[in-house]
Amino acid sequence: MKVVTGVVGNDIHVVANRLIDISLQSRGYEVFNLGVNTYLEEFIDAVIETQSKVLLISSLNGEAEGWCRELYRYKDNDSLKDVVFVIGGNLSVGEGDESEIVPRYKEYGFDLVFHQSDLLEGLDIIDNYLKGNTKIKIPMPKDLK
Amino acid sequence: MSLLQRDREIILSNEYVDNFDFAEVEDFVKNASKDLFIAHKFKTNKGKTLVQPRGGFPTYDKMYSLYEQFKKVDVDVLPMTIDSHTRLNDYGSAAKMLRLSEETETDLLNGYPLINQGYRTTRKMVTHFNTPVSLRHGTPDARLLVELAIASGVFEIEGGPITYILPYSKNFPQDKAFLYWKHVERVCAKYSTLNEPINRESFGPLTATLVPPCITIVIQIAEMMLSLEEGVKSFSVSFSQTGSLNQDLVTSKVLRKLANKYANKIGVDDATINLVYHQWMGAFPRDKFKSDSLIDAGAMIAGMVGADKIITKTRAEAFGIPTKEDNAQAVSNVKYTLNMLRGIPAFVDEEEEENLTNEVDEIFEAIFNDSADTLWRKVFNSIKNGIIDVPFSPHIINNNELITVRDDNSNIRIYKKGKLPISEKSFKYEQSKINLGSNPNSVVNQIIKDIGVML
């Protein structure tokens, strides 16, 4: 399955981005990693261009809220209607309350929201979510070697 | 007028430069005190490791008192770290932030805005302290900055077209960087004929995140060759503490040996090659006592590898920009430790040295076999096609297929080689050291653990 990922906004934190890339590949996904400093429009263009079924945006410096709050506007687009939208990382600048942050991002248009979650646990949840999503065929994780 | 001189005049007619006087600057360099040249200090300082901290503040006064503090602890080389607006050639923003820093007495820049301060002012400070100053920046296009640095009496220039791009930038065009740095090398070479040579230094730490020694060495030597090709006569290759004592010792030996071999290969035998060691550049512990231990260990390794210079960190590393007191304390401690380490016996690990030498030679063979007509194009193509691959580089040109993990002795090993053209034998050697379970998550867990090895 194809996944587009990257770090949103003016955020150069590359380490977690590379770890997400490696982890997704080891779980059998075909990854299109746009890297750091990526704008929402670039993510959307890449999803359409690659016909990906998952968009996984991450943020470390907490700027995501400013950059992603209008995601729902794009969801009317026909080529995006089956896409699963995921966001994770530090989702607020400074201290934030998870019970308030998660519903807010769901209103912006995200299906799955991870605030300061463990990377591998988060990916397990995504795997399971996609398995339950009947519109999508699930890849079998293949071993790294 | 030469093409180089015409380019220099265009670059120096920048609105933020106050009337650059070429003849006066040439005269200044010609008659400058030998004590300002680190190249001179390297030659006359037989066997001792020079100590250089990091640091830079926006205002003249704070920079001056930082240097004063360092001189109290008998620093060997002073740093001039440049602010990030200047690094991106945004002199307008740097000017505004400098003015605000002066008015409000708070530091609104993360370094010294050399262009805005000007070379006449900066030269007063540099010549007053009469100690070598090293320019630390991270600038892709440093053509203007380097002119003003040399005009100020700063006779060591750090950086290079690869080491200041791949770790720092997402999309600055790599080919442009090669051409801009070619210009910088020519300017340095030109000034090097007037007095002692200007020393160029490459930035070996790269991303400081699980970079395997063969990649570090290949990039160090590539930048060295590109610099020597243009006539630079004094060059420092560098690397940072890997997190494995053994790997540091092996890296230093192979780097020194191969730097000389490849200098000769391009027909250069009259340049001085120095070795610089960076203390741990990865994430620091938040416990200041543990930081002290890490800094001590780094100093000890610098002594063991016989580094010509060590660049220090401070116990405040995990908490932001260090104060001048923290910084001076680090210099003082490192000098104290180095002073204990005299007459260290030579260290040999033939198997590791042979493997690392082979890997570097194998990568260079592929670089030299590229069909391009000039060295910089060969290196550029090799970055583009993944022959050179830097783990955790944010740059879009980087191949990102190379994956490394630590072995049981904390050595960085190649787990997936991507397009790295190392032989089957070399790759097998790397693989034989790795000890991971069969769980597909284990490599990611291992990498997370390995990055945080000093926490």
C-alpha cells in the first residue's frame, strides 16, 4: 500500500521522519517521503500524484496546528475520498492536553491523531485501523531482509 | 582583470558592505602577525593538541567579553560562530536583529553577524587578542562572508560544499554549492600566497547521527581534494566522537593515512594536512555531571588519536547556547585533561583498519570511475546516485538508503548499504558484527537506542 509522509511546516527535525520511513518500509508499505519542511498543499499533491491511500503527516516543533487546520477543505476532492489522514508528533506548541488536542485535529479532518505517542505503538494502531477499513487492501508486513 | 577578481568585485559591491578596500586588505594580510594564523600555530606547536571552543554573540561587546573569558583560560584558538540569518545571506534581517539586540541588551541572534559588524570593526577585536580565530558558519554561499572574515584577520575558514549542505539544508542546489565553494577556495588560495597560508577545515560531524566512518572519511577527503585543487596549502580534515573508543582510534588512523594518499593522487605534496577532533556532537545528557564525564572522555580520545585540534562542547549542551563561563570552564577542563596525556603508546587494530581502508578505497574507485570530466562533477554525481549517502540528511538529493546500527561494542555498522559501492567482503565484515533479533521492529528500536547512546 502506498503512503505519503513528511514533516509539516518550517520544521527541520529529520530523525523521526527517517525512522517513520524505515518503519513503514519494514511493514511492507510503499513510502513516498517528502521529508522535512513540507507544506500541506505539497502533501495533497503527492497523494493525488502517487494515488496513495494513506497520508501520514508528522510535526515535532508543534507548528502543525497552524498548517493543517484546513485539511477538511481538501476532502471533498474525488481522488481523496478513500484516503486515510493521519497526524502524529508534538501537536501543540508548549504543553498541551491530549484530551483537547485529539478532538480538535479530528475536526480539522484527520482520521487518526497521535499526540506524543510511541512511534511503533502508533504504527500498530494504523495497521489495525487499515485492516478494519474495508475500502483498503491490507499489505502483509514483510521482513526487512 | 581576471575573472576571479571581477566576480569578487561584484560580490563585494553588496549594499551591506561599507566600501571594501582590496589593496588595504591585501596589505593587512601581508603584514599580519603570524600569531593570527592557525596554520603557523600548527607548524610551531609540535605534537600538542590545540583547544578551540564554540561560540558567537550578536553584539561587539558580548563577543569581546567572550574572547576575554577564553583568553583567561589560555585558549589556543578562538571561535567566531556566525548567526543563522547571515548564513542564509539575509543581511537585512541580521541588521535589524543586531540593532534590536544592542537596544534591548538581549541576544536576538544565535551568532556574530560579521557582515553587519563590518571588517574594520571586527579586525580591531581580532588583532587586539592576537590569537587565531576560526570562522564557524554553515553557509552554502559563503563568498561574501569569507572575504570579510579574512579582511578581519580570521585566517581559518570552516565548511565545504558537501558538509555545509547535506546536514543543514533541504533543497539548496548541491551543484551551486560546489561552484560557490570553488570560488571560496580560490580566494583562500590567493591570500595564502601573501603570508602564512589560510587554513581550510572541513566539517566532519555531518549529521552527527550514526554516520559510518567510511562516509565521513570519503567526504572529508573529497572536500580536501577540491580545496587543494584550487591551491589551498593548509587543510584540516575532521570527525566527531563516534561513541566508540575503538572506532575513533581506527577512524583517525585511516583518515590521516588516506588523506595524504589522496592528496598525492591528485599531485599535491606541498600541503599540510591536519586532523581535528570534535567532542560528542549528538544528544547530550541533561545531567551536568554526566556531561562533564562525556567531555573528559572526548578530551582523552583527542589525546589518544593525536588530534592537532579539539573542538569542545560544554556541560550546558542539553540546555541551549552556553554562557561564556560554562564555555571557558570546558576549555580549562579539556586543557587540564590533555596535559595529563603525554607519551601515549601507539594503538593498532589491523583488522578494523584494513576493513575501513578498503571501504573508503572502494567508494573512491566508484567516484573516480564516474564519467564526468571534473572532480566536483564526479562527486556531485556520486551524491545524486547514492554512492555517497549520509544517514539522516534532510537534503532532497541524499539517497537515504544507507541504514546503520551500533554493534555490541558501540561501533557504527552498515546494516543496509543502499547504493554504497563497497565490496561483498567489506559488507560481510560489517554484517558479521551486527547482532539484531528477527523482529522487524528491532532495527528501528535499535536505531532509537543508538541515537540516544549518551543520554
